[in-house]
Amino acid sequence: MKMVGHRTADGRGRAIGNLGRHGPAIAALLAMSERLVIGRLTIVLPDGSQRVVEGENPGPAATIVLRNGRIMRRYMTGGAVGFAESFLDGDWDSPDLSTLLELLDRNQDAWGTSYYGSTLNRAIRRLQHAFRTNTKHGSRRNIHAHYDLGNDFFASWLDPTMLYSAAAFVDGTKELAEAQLAKCRRLLKMIGAGPGQRLLEIGSGWGTFAILAAKEYGMKVTSLTISQEQLTYARRRVAEEGLNEQVEIRFQDYRDVEGQFDKIASIEMFEAVGESYWRTFFDKLRACLTPDGAAGLQIITIADDHFSEYRRTPDFIQRYIFPGGMLPSPSILKSVSRSAGLQETDSITFGGDYARTLGLWRERFDLAWSSIVERGFDERFRRIWTYYLAYCEAGFRTGSIDVVQTVMRPSQG
């Protein structure tokens, strides 16, 4: 590591002079930045001066612009979540937020235990998360907090397919809408979708997958949602397509569905199930599949070596975006599904495509902000969503998180 820039009397490049009450906090932050191992970090101080820290290994080059010194206090108390909250409060900015977060993620080991916050802060976050458990009532509350922000809100920055999950940029696909439909078609092909088959979709979204399965593959679709906003939107689209005899959109919890289906599909709904109900989810899949049936799932996962700490310390997404949510690791996912009598027969990971999807969403969100703000959303909301999209993009870039399309079938014998 080396620090480039004006050097103070202590010879270590720490910006202490001319910063008044912010001086000590800035000095502490610069001292921590000296741990950087990968990449290059430019720190723009509140007085306009800059410090550049270079790690020993090549990596992303990013910039953080400090407005004051509160970032250090927030970080020492809340770790990565405190760092995010400091952004939400306008204590700092970055001209390329996703690259900054990628840089910090790639250097996560260098930050040590401070990355997770104080013991007290972590305990408080665990308690808050525990109160958001995904009982049937809790699930509706948690889903309402995110998906019922309004169909107009999501329509303003998603592409016309209204698919809110990783796209698959396959076979030279460049347009987001095309890549979203390609993701759906690939999953349907993986499970062997065909005419006349009964398909259960867990998590309707805004109806696109159910409509595609009915129109292009001739399937008889039962689709479940617990979002009132999505229910209204999806039912209207189904009616407009003339598919009421082929597609049923139900306001129903997956735990309440009965009967058996030839195929089951669920795209990025599992993340909202909650760890306490993972086995319940897979038991329901097993019970609802015919003996020769197949379930196609698209699931975001967290790297196995991050899972233990992630499980103990709720992160920014769980705190601000998806209350009650929890990502499985790849090994945990396989273990829980096997214990329910399901075996994985096919899978493909495409985290790089999700990073690309999120980058496009972030651009579209920024372009749409002038219309979004007219719906009553404030500046703090904008910063929460900007951070959320950049935070996820960075995680998929580094491989801390990934996304998989997997096919599971009932175990034989």
C-alpha cells in the first residue's frame, strides 16, 4: 500500500490541518484506508483536498467524496450498514457508487471485524430482523413493504416486460427486455415445459412469466402472489391477453396451495422465504410435484465462505429493502432441498448477467427520478434505492453473491 498526496508533519499523509472538528475522524478514516490491499481509492476531503491510496494488488479505481467526518463514527458503530446509512444521510457521495462498493467488497478481509459493526449494534439488528419473521401474516407485511410501493413506480424504471430479476444476456442479446424473456425461456426449457402441462408458479411478479408459459408453451398456469398491487396488475394483463381460461393468478401463500403439478417455477421468490421456512418451502415443492415432475428455481445465493457471518449479522438489504429476507449459500441450498426429497439435475449460474442487469436498472432509475419524485418519494428514498442497486451490482461483480437457475426433481427410491 502507498498513499499519494500532501503529507502532514506525521509523514503518513493524514489530512488533519484545516478540517476543524472533522480532523480526528478524517485522520482515523485515512488510517483505516491504509489497510487497502486491492485497487486504488481516491478520498476527496471536506476541504476539497485529495488523498490517493493504492493497494499492493491491481483492482478497481474508485472515489469517495466526504462532506463531513460523521462517516467514521457511523462505520465504527454500524460497520457496513453504518457506512450505508452515512450515505443515506448525505455524509458522502461517489461519482461511481457501484465501483466504490466493489472496491470495498474486494478488500473486505482488510477491514477486519469492524466491517460488521459493534457488538451492541449487531445485536440490535439481529433482534429487529427476528421480529420480521415470515409467518403467513409476516410475509404479507414484508412483501407489502417492498412490492406494494406501486406498480407505476416499478413501471417507471423497469423495462416493458416488468420482470424484476436477473436477465440472461445469451446468444448475443443486448437489449434488457430481450434478455429478460431469454431468462424465462431458458428456465422453461430446463424443466421441459410443454403443452397441456400444469405449472405452479410461486411468486407471480407482474404476470409476464405466467403469460409466456401459457402463450409460448401451452401450459395451464396457476400463479401465486401475496402482493395486492401485483395481483391487480397481473390479472389485468392476463385478461388483456385473453388467457383467463389458461392462467389463474391467486392471492395465496405458497404454504396453502394444494394439489399436484407437472412443473413448478419460482423466480427469485425464495430469497423472501426466510431461513426458518426453507425446509417448509421445499417440502411443499416435493408435495406438489408429480413423481416425474420438475421444479425450476431462480435463486440468489451468497458465497459459502460469507454465509456464517451474514447469517449472524443482518445487512443493508435486510434492514432497508427486503425485511425478513435471507439468502442461502450454494451448499446450504443443496442440503436443504435434498433433505426434503429433491435432487438437483441441472443448474447454471450467471452472476455477471445480474451485475449487468442492475447497472441498467440503476441507469433507468436515475433517468426516471424526475417522474418518480412527483409520486411523493423523497431524496432519502432516492439514496436508499441508489445504494441498493449499486450494492447488489458490486456484490455480483465480486462474486460475494451469485444467481442460479436450478432444476430439482423428486428423489427416486
